[in-house]
Amino acid sequence: MAFNWFRKSDEETKTDEATPKTNRLSNSGFARALKQALGAGVSDETWDNLEEVLLMADVGLEVTNDLIANTKKHRPLSTDEVMVALKQEMLAVLDSDADRDLKLDSKPAVILMVGVNGTGKTTSTGKLAYKFVAEGRSVVMGAADTFRAAAADQLATWADRTGAELVRGVEQGDPAAVAFDAVARAVDVGADVVLIDTAGRLHTKSGLMDELSKVRRVVERKAEVSEVLLVLDATTGQNGLLQAKVFAEAVNLTGIVLTKLDGSAKGGIIFAVQRALGVPVKFVGLGEAAEDLIPFSPLDFVDAIAES
């Protein structure tokens, strides 16, 4: 289950393990809290409780205010009608018609993975490699986070596990050089996808911009960049939104990967990021297994947390 509003019991954990990945958001703590907030009827207290639940889930003040105001415009007469209207407004914020498919038409399709250390960026890179190889695509991974030897070692493990090829450089080496070598290797062997795990240092904004811009500029000497995916940790809440804004200023983001959604009550950050950046969430992480990185469906997400 996602949105672990309350600590999971052993029985809930067993149920979670038996639940299909696409339904793992159902019966979440967020959903339970919403039901409790609404109570038996619609009153001023109902709206106050709903506001508290949304804010605690890190939906953000601006989006929370808009969701409640727009839900009220439906003039709901019952809690069921409140949930129906709230779901409709949530879907509007999430832009349910947004294109969330990865652009893989070019060969090789180059995907830059960006984000701060600790968000699950390297793991998400490996999981995407797993997904692509399972689909029959050939993959090259570039360990361009040269400032952490552990990141390259982690990708090496994923390469062994998936059959993807890994290109790595010397520790403390130039990240752009490793990225270039990975793309060049993919071109030489005719690989379908290149995944570049970039350095996760969030130092000065100008330094970040310079570093990521250089990586992209050097890579595009060999192939066009198809996607730039920002990896965010759902448990960081509003701090994740601040990170997202910094990276959006540094590089042209095409999508968000939201990790650790299974262990967080803070998944409302999806709404805040969508509103602030206009960049779609494309994947969510619901666990540690390779299969637990799944495409994000706004309808499934909202159905889970606003079920009546």
C-alpha cells in the first residue's frame, strides 16, 4: 500500500505483498484519512478536516486551497458527492490527458536521469534498464555520477542482473566524458536506449546548471537527448518541490519519477509538482523490487486515494 499514513500491521504487509502492483495504492492511509475527514455529512468542519488531510499529505497550500474551493463549486450535498467532485478536481490538477509515454523513437534514445543523492536515482536507472530489457530493447547505461564510486558499483550490479552494458569512468572523472562515451558505445553497437545516471550533487544552482548543461551539450554531439527525468523522493515532501524547481531551472525536464511512494504519506507532492512545473509524473516507485517502478496513471492514483 502507498501513503503509509499509519504504520502497517503485519496483516497489512501480507495483503500488500499479495496485491497487484497497479492496485497497491488502494486502501491507503491517505484514503482512510480522507474518509475520516469527511465524516457522516458535509459541514464547515468537513472542509477544515479535508484541508488538514491534504496539507499533511504534502499537496501544498496553494493546490489544497484550489482543490477545496473548486470542489465546493460542485455544491456537493453528501460525502459521496464530495469525493466524486474532489476526484474530478484532482484529475484536473494532474492533467490526466498529459503524454506520459517515454520518447523512444530515436536510436539510441538517450535518457538523462537527474536528481539529488538519496532519492533513488541510481536504483531507478537500473529499474528502467530492467524494464527496457524485458521489453526486448538493448540498453547501455552510463555511470556519469563519478563522484560516488558506490553509484557506479550499483549500476554494475544492475548491468549484471539485466544484461545491459555499462560504461563507467575513473572516480572523480568528468561526468560529461562518461556520458559521451556511453552514447558513443550505444551508437557503435546499435543499442536502443542509453540511460545516463548523472551526479546527484545539489550544490550551487549555477554549478548544477553548468554541470548538467555540459553533460547534455557533450552528449548531443553523438545523439539527441530524448528524455530528462527528475527523480524525486516522495518522503521528502515539500523539500522535493524545491529540488524540482532548482533542476527545472538547470535543465529542460520532460518527466518526473517519484520514488518511495509505498512508504510515504506524502504522495500529495505529485499535485504540487504538476502544478508548479507542468511536468508530468511518468513513473512511480512502489517498492524495492525491479518490477516496482511502474508507469504513473492519474486515474488509478486518484481512484485509490479518493475511493468512497
